[in-house]
Amino acid sequence: MQLNEYCRLANRTNSELDTEVLNTLHMLMGMQTEIGELTDPFKKQLAYGKKIDWINVQEEIGDLMWYVGNLCYMLNFNLEDILEKNIEKLKTRYPEKFNSNQAINRNTVEERKILESK
């Protein structure tokens, strides 16, 4: 499935609130909720030695993406373009692989040019 098609289909099951601000807050709060639900199995493994339910982890990632997809759809953002630009930005920051020096000494001007490109 293409990412932008996913965004369109996810929006089919989204509730419409009264304003754009409320719709945006709904998506942001939902993302926060899902991050917590995604983190919980790892916390339980760390603190209690509980086995991770990998099916549940995948479900929570899907739920998180539902909110991301809906936010992109509502704001008329192209998720595929966003992700492509993200990779191009990271290639500029880390030409070979992650490097802590490059993480600290980023060329934010060049990164911004990539993000602003069409």
C-alpha cells in the first residue's frame, strides 16, 4: 500500500471535530497516547521481566501511524514526500552512517534547503 493511499483510507475512520484546531489536537493527543502504549511493553520487560508481545507492538505502531496519516491528510501534507526529504536530510547530515560529531555539528542551512525543496 502506498503511504498517501493509507492516509486517505485512515481518514475514512476519523471523527470530525468542530474546528481544525480541535482536529489537530485530537491527532497530537492520539500520537502521545499511542507512544505511551508502544513504550509500555518495553517498560514491563525492563522492570518486570515480562515477555514482549510483538503482535501488540505492531498494533501500536499501526495505531500511531493512523494518527500520523490522519494529521498529514488533514493538513494536506504528502507523507511520501515528507519521508523522502527526511532521508535526504539524513544523508546530508550523515553521508556514511551515524556519527556523534556530525550529530552535534550539523549543517542546518543545507538541511533546511532540502526540506524546502519541491
